[in-house]
Amino acid sequence: MAKASILVVEDEKDILDVVDFNLRQAGYRVLKATDGAEGLRLAKHENPDLVVLDIMLPGMDGKEVCRRLKAGEDTRGIPVLILTALSGETDRIIGFEIGADDYLTKPFSPRELALRVQAILRRGQEPAAHTGHLEMAGLDIDPERHLARAGDSELDLTATEFKLLHYLAAHAGKVQTREILLSQVWGYVYEGYARTVDTHIRRLRKKLGPFAECIETVRGIGYRFREDR
């Protein structure tokens, strides 16, 4: 992981310098771009292990960059961490809807940024927790091939969504709090980020379609994968 390359797309020089310095201190190779078009070009040419992406960029904004990354056959697997001043719940939801793996708002803690980067990279490299090929409730979840099917349809899941689905299914019947899911799936627990779990659950249910009811909400506690579907 120390040799992982991180592409930072940020137009504010002071922030770009802070992110660059802290990621280099953490042992990463850092690539930099100050606008969306250049960021997209570097992502395609350099194939970084992760992209740290601002939203409000000159020319092509970060949302469009993220959409194009996730639509490209060669770049869709690159995880994206959005780093932005847009802190509203709607902005966060849109960020996840366009395929971002995580969302961090400015002002930010450099230590938290490094922790988020490490957690995202770990999710992409480690097999799902409690590894094993699962076939249940009409779902087929294969961690070795990173492949999930609902009925006859293959699911287009991000690394985070896949790990979330596998973790819930592997613990079918047991209630998982948002804090447990943050710890086990995201690799960190930060007070105030429980909504991140809710947003990913909504997106995962949407992708599951008629199988969405496999994941039920336990009001005031968290989520549970149904055993009896």
C-alpha cells in the first residue's frame, strides 16, 4: 500500500499542497491536476489506485469527471474519494449516486483524509469480511471473482457496495448497527458519518431491484439481512 498512487484533482493551490504533503508523508505517490479535463486525462493515462476529487472545478466539474471515470471500461474500477466544500445531505447523496466511494467535506482533517484513503485502498485489496461464496435469497455473491448476481442479473457494484452486501449477507438474521458497518465495511468510525451507511444502503437497494427487501431497516438501530426471504 505504501507504493499506491493517488491522483488529486483540486484547483485551490493551498488545499492541493496540503493534500499532496500529507499523502506523501503517508507514503503514497501523488499525481496532481488542477482542472477536471486534466484530471480525467491523468486518470486514463496513469491508472492511479485512487482519485481524490474536488467537485467545484474549472471547466469540467468533479461530478462529470466522476461520471466519466465510472462509465469508462478502463477507469470504472478506480475508487473515488470526493473532497469538497459542498456539505449538504443532497450533495452527499448525489456524490454516492454518481459512483463515489467516499465523501469528505472541507474543512477537513489531514489525518482523517489519510485514514479514509487507507480504508478505501484496503477495501479494494482485501477480500470481503468472512470470505466465502454465498448463495441465498436469490443472490449469488462470489468474493473471489468480485461478482454478485440477483436472479439472472449481474449487479454493477462498487467495492464498498459489494463489501456491504457481502457483510450483511454473511451475518444474515443479525442486526448490524451503523457504527458496526462503518467499522467493518468502511474501516473507520467517525461520529456524524452514520448517514454514509444510510446513503449506501439506499443505493444498494436500488441496484438490487426486486431483491431490495432482503435488506430490512431495524428502526433506531441499523440494518439486517433477512434469513426468511
